Amino acid sequence: MKKALRHIASLMMAFLVMLSTMSFTVDKHYCGEHLVDKAVFSKAETCGMQMSASAEDHCCTNEKVSVEGQDELKISFDSFDFHQQVFITTFTYTYFELFESLPKQVIPFKDYSPPILVRDIQLVDQVFLI
């Protein structure tokens, strides 16, 4: 279960990085006040009513919306100011100090194997736990 949750979390973070760095363009074509076509990653189809470039009153308009992704993923530690650096170092130091290591337990009989049972004593003595 724990392994599956890690895989799901890593996939979600990978998609988050992919979506935050991806750029795309939405192209819209309006004929008057009505939206005729909308296209992502390509040019929107027109309604076929284009006028010459010298005409003053155009009934059709094209709108292009570009969404730029993040270019830089790695943020250097030098870009933090002094107070942020002090906070990060003290936070990590106190966080690691919260966890104390347990003393190493010495097991004196670790290297010895248990004796070989010739007979099962519980069956011989007819003693059973109920």
C-alpha cells in the first residue's frame, strides 16, 4: 500500500512539473460577437467572411491567448536573502535534532543456535496451553 501511494505521488508530481513548464496557445475566431472556432496548439478556422485589409469595419476578429510555461526549474540557494537562509538552516538543524537515535542493543546469544529438540516436551508431559 505504501509503495502504491509513493508511485501515485511521484506520478502526480511529474505531471505537475510537466504542466507548469508547458507553453500553449489558444486561438479564437469571432464573427461579430459570436465565437466561431476555438483551437489549442493550432490556428482557428475562419468563417469565410474575410474582407480586404484596407476595409475599415471588419466583422471578423482573431484573438490569440498565449500561456507561457516556467523556463527555470532549479532555484539556486544564492537567490535567497540572508534571513531566508538563516531560517532554512535553523529549521533543518532543529528538525534533525528532533529524532534521537536509539542505543544499540547488545544481544549476547545472537551467535548461538538454539538446542536441537529430540522430543517435544509438551507432548511428553501432556502439558498444553489453553
